[in-house]
Amino acid sequence: MSLHPNLQPLFDTVLRRNPGESEFHQAVHEVLHSLGSVVDKHPEYLAFAAVERLCEPERQIIFRVPWLDDNGDVQINRAYRVEFNSALGPYKGGMRFHPTVSSGIIKFLGFEQTFKNALTGMPIGGGKGGSDFDPKGKSRLEIMRFCQSMMTELYRHIGEYTDVPAGDIGVGEQEIGFLFGQFKRITNRYEAGVLTGKGLSYGGSMVRTEATGFGTVFFVREMLKETNRTIEGRSAVVSGSGNVAIHAAQKAQELGATVIGVSDSSGYVHDPRGIDIALLRQVKLVEGARISEYAERRASAKYEDGGNIWSIKTDIALPCATQNELNGDSAQMLVDNGVRVVAEGANMPCTPEAVRIFRENKVLFGPGKAANAGGVATSALEMQQNASRDSWDFDYTEHKLDEIMTGIHERCAAAAEEYGHPGDLVTGANIAGFVRVAQAMHSIGVV
Ligand code: NDP
């Protein structure tokens, strides 16, 4: 897809400066493609180089993480923190532990995060981090030693007013706990607001664990509302079976859908009677077993090794696993099977080809930077509670999350309408996020 003539040279610079980082190129291209009508209406954004500056992280930190495994052998991993943009507030974004983590992956996630955080309307900039450390198969003590070693370097770059990491793939409450403990020890400061996703016993927020998945489903509810429809009575398929997927499946069922498929990186289960959320939690969160184990214990479920979860006929599709997991062929299969709504619980799970197919076939499409913003929004609520030394109950916090997701949907829809793309939430999300950051960048000058 060609870009606005004033934006193409900026994209060429991104390609030249970041060779081989295809996911980052993909994320930048998608945003720049949406901004044509914005730079026509507001040429001043080009004049003060808001777009160029947004494509270049403010700071990138890469460091070695040495740690001792249970055999006493030294292991070495590489870690990253990309502090992308702080025009709206301290850098904010998760840490990912997965063997595929690289500079390009973290950059794409940090770039997306900047727009996502702007869309929430909250005072948070964008950042992201992680390591190629693979927590799978590691003991609790190995994970603790890794986290402590990582924080021994990371602590000097973060802080409640500087950069506030959280979880992502492979980083949950356990890892945040180890990271927080080491931060506290090194700095001799109980700075609760330095990390979010903390446990409830030491400054965590109610609903943070559930927030991304719940928020994605609230966003789907808003999308359906636009066309006078509801979630109730519809079938849904959710890819992945981690934090985001489990809570998306839970909320979808609470709102009356029947979730008939979930997956992991080995395969998927099809359960036409509806996923038993308690069993799914037991298998994945308590036992850390493979998704095949779910089918072993549930008569109505069938496990497919490998295979494509998107071959299941469904009304609602929620990709909640990882980037580029849903390609053009899968999108076509979903369309042929009558899918009505697709919302990205994961970051950039749909390839550009898949998004094109959904749009051409008038499938309601919720882009990740809007649909999965509930996680970071609740992290910002956690920071708010930490700053005021307060803690809110579950219902109050969930209600706040619901309001935020409704607001994000409204902002995306309004921006799409204002710039001549009614109903196009991809363009609307990119524009609404961009405009908020660009206005702040304009106000604070060239820094
Ligand atoms: P988890 O580590 O909790 O879960 C990830 C899940 O995705 C696992 O079930 C994993 O299976 C599966 N998965 C990973 N890679 C693949 C693959 N190639 N094919 C199929 N399944 C795969 O991570 P989260 O749930 O936290 O994150 C999921 C997505 O949501 C990511 O894109 C993340 O960036 C995004 N996100 C997360 C937020 C959060 O608050 N946690 C906030 C906003 C976005 P297996 O166990 O086999 O690896």
C-alpha cells in the first residue's frame, strides 16, 4: 500500500535506520498509511517533525544478563528496554521473556505502545522491553536469579517518574515480584509505582491481571453496539491460553457468548459445548500444562496438534497469542465461515493481508492498540493507587476499565469520522493516538 508522498521519505528513513526489523517496519507502515489525511489537514505536524521523531525511540538500552542455572552453569541472555516516547508521561509498557525477542520486536511493541497509551487518555508515554530468556522449563529459582540479574542493570533506567515496566508474554505476577524485590533491595526505596502488575499483597491493583482480556471484550461489545447487536448468543474463538486469552474467554462467556476454541503454540482445542474456564485455568495457570491436557479431561473437547484454530467456524474471533499469528489465508477462512467481529487481544496478531481481507468483507475489526489497551490502562490505575497509597475494590476498578474501553472506542470512531474514514477503527485508532502525542510534542518543543 502506497504512502502519502510526504510520508514515504520518512518511511524510507525508518527502513534504512532499522535494517532487517520487519515487524517494526510493518507497525510503522500501518500507522503512516493512516496519517495521510492528518498531514493534509495539519501540515504543521510535518514542519516540527512529529512523525520522524515518533519513529525514532528516545532511548534504547541493550544489556547482558548473566545468571546461574540450577547446575551452577553460567547462562547469558540479552535484554532490552526501548524508551520510545515520553511526551505524555513516563515511558510505560511491558517486558516480554521469549526466545524470539529481538531489537526489532521490542521496537515494534514500543512504537505501538506509544499510540495505545495515548488512546487511553491517561498520562503515560510509551516503552517496551524484554529478553530472549525462555522461562519455559526453568525452575522458580532459575527465574528468580534471572530476574534479579536483569534488574541489577535495569534499575538505573526506570522509576515511577521515568519508566514503568509491566508484564507481557512470559512475564506475569511471579516475575514482576522478583523484579520488584531486587529493585527495592538495590535502591533501598519502596517505590511501588516503579512496576505494575504487582501482586495484591504489595501494591498491585485489582483487575490488572484480567484487564487486557476483559478490556478486549468490552471493546467488542462497543463495536457490536454500533450496529445494534450484542455479544450474547454468539460463538467466539480465542487464540492462545495465556493471561490475555483466558480472561478474554472468561469475559466473553460472562457476557453470554460461547467460547468454542482456545490454543497454545502446540495446537488448539475445539469445544463446541463452550470452554470450561475453571478447567482451562487449572491446566494452564495452575499446572502450566499444554492445552492438549484440557482435551484429555473434557469429553466434549477435541485437540488438534498443530492445525489452524481459525478453521473453526465462529461469529467472533479474538487473536490473543502473538504477532502475525493470523494471516491472509486464515482471514479468508474466517470470512468464508461468516465471522462478524475480529478484535486483537494480542499486539499486531493479524498480518496486513488479513486486515485488508477483513476490511474488504466489512467484518468489524478492532485493532490491538485500541482493543487491548485495557491492560496498560489498568496499569495506569495501579500507578494512581500507588501514588495516593490507596487500593480500590474489584467492582470499582472493573467499572473504571469499562469506562476507559468505552472512551477508547468513542475516540477511535470519532477520529475515523472526522478524517473521512467512518467506521474504520484502524485508521481512527492511529489518528487519535497520533494527534494526542503530536500535540503534546508540539507544546513541549524539540526535545
Ligand atoms: P502469555 O505468555 O500469558 O500467553 C501467551 C499465549 O500465547 C500462550 O498460550 C502461548 O502458548 C501462546 N503463543 C505464543 N506464541 C504462539 C504462537 N506462535 N502460536 C500460537 N500460540 C502462541 O502472554 P499474554 O497473554 O500476556 O500476551 C499475549 C499477547 O497479548 C501478546 O501479543 C502481548 O504482547 C499482548 N498483550 C498483553 C498484555 C498483558 O497485559 N499481558 C497487554 C496488551 C497486549 P505457549 O504457552 O505454547 O507458548
